[in-house]
Amino acid sequence: MGCTNTQSNVYVLKFAHYANTHDEAHKTSLFFKELVEEKTDNRVQVIVHSNYELGNAQSLLQSVRIGTIDLVLVGNPFFAFFAPEMSLLDHPFLFRDMEAVAKALDGEVGELLFESLTEHRIKGLAFWDIGFRNITNSVRPIQKASDLKGLKIRTTPNKVHLKTFSQLGANPSPLAFNELYLALRTGMIDGQENPVNQIYAYRFFEVQKYLSLTKHVYTAAPMVMNLPRFNSLDSVYQRAIVESARQAAVLSRELNKKAETEALMKLKQEGVQVEENPDISSFKQLIGPGVYRDYVASFGSDILDRVMKISDHD
């Protein structure tokens, strides 16, 4: 099992995540580990496994559900396969800015979304940051939505992401992230969409010529724990884990904000052509007002309404 009691009242928690060791998410994971161990006088110890070392996103989530891994951090789009209520976050142009993201996910919206995980034996701890996604490609600049027409764009296999890019006229092509660079290099895929700091960190600038700052979807990384394991711990340890995860969430946003500014500058230096002010209204027009229809039909409008109020949507 994931959590081991190595000696009386000392626990070792196995924590697996998606990021490589240069990624801000890994730095944040080490910060979380230090906080937990400090807050519990080393009675709870955390072993961090980076870079999908223990499996891909889907298998990590399955492992945390059954308890063979204690703590997991992966992108929100992968939760929708078993907890579709979480797919609210995958909808385009949901959040106005990072201030709205923090207010929603650190508050009632985040709590309500995490409640949907409990039936799957998962305890939601905090929403760490991945960031707003932007589009790159090797064919042409993307200034307006119609420029996407016919382009083969790698997306996650998330249903909402696939639908969004279909509505925009692109050819969405789900592909494992670790296969993406080669697919871009060989021309099997024209482009992809990810936050700017990841576009730089994973060297997509070597195989992509154009970047458009569309910020079309915000992606969070929910940090979660096996619920029975969490419940088995003393309340003092539970509180230390939750507090540490939430403090780390704040750090993850700070680190990513700094990394994004630096990455954008470096991408320009590498020769990537950047469209900094694409016509976002053209994207919203193609996606249409019914973008949330299926979600509301399944889960009601309560959580969505809370987000809309925070983001000052019309």
C-alpha cells in the first residue's frame, strides 16, 4: 500500500506528479514535502516521485483511488473521466484572470468541486496552478479564431477540450504529452496548446514557429489524497497536510507567474513569433453561448453561477 507506518506513529506518504524536475510544480512539491515534515516533526514524511515516474495521469489517479499511491498531482482535465463535475474548469474563457482563479478555487467553488471526489475515495487538498493555455503551431499566425481552421492541434483527451477545438474549426488530436514533441517535429501534428512556461520548458519552440496568447482555458492541478488514508491519520496530521497543500498552491501561482514572464521573453529570443493580442471575441463567437449547456443539464448551475459572479461575466 502507499502509506507505510515505518515505526510507531511515523508515516511515509508516496506522492506522485506529472512534472519534470525543472518544472515549477516539482519545486512546489518539494516545498510541500518540507512543510508537512516540519509541521509534523517528521512524523509524516513525503517521498516525491516526479515526471510520471509511477505511471501516466490516468493510472496515477486510479492508484490514488485504490490507495497504492497516497498523494497525486495531475492536471484537472484527467479528473473528468471519472468525476465529470470537475470538468467545469475545462470550459473555455471561464475565468477572467488569475485573481478570479484564486478566489474561486481557494474558496467555496473549490470546496464544492472537491466534494464530487469523495465518492471516488479521493480527498481534495488544494488546487495548484498550471495556468492559462495558449496555442502554438508551425503553419501560420493565429490572430483570430478562423485562423485555426483545419489545423491539427494536440489537445488532452478531455471531452470539453475536444469539443472546444472542434467548434473553433480545428482538428483536435488527443495525444499523450510525452509523445507530443516528436509529433510536432515530424509534422504529424501542426500545433498544441499549453501555458507559456510549459511551452518553453519542454522546448516546443524548437518545432513551433507561432505562439498566440489566447488564454482560452485555465488549467488547475488538483492535489489529492487517498481518502481512507487521509481519514486514518490523526487530525493534527490531517490539518498539517491540508495547510501545507494550500500554502503550496499559493506558491505554485507565484512561481508560475514569474516563470511565464521569463518564458515569454525567452521564446521571443528563440525566434518564436508571438501574437500578444489575438481577437478573443472571434473565439467566443464561434464557441457560442451554449458552451455550458451540457454541464448545467448534468449538474445544475450553482457552481457555474458562483464562478460567473467572481469573474464578472455578463
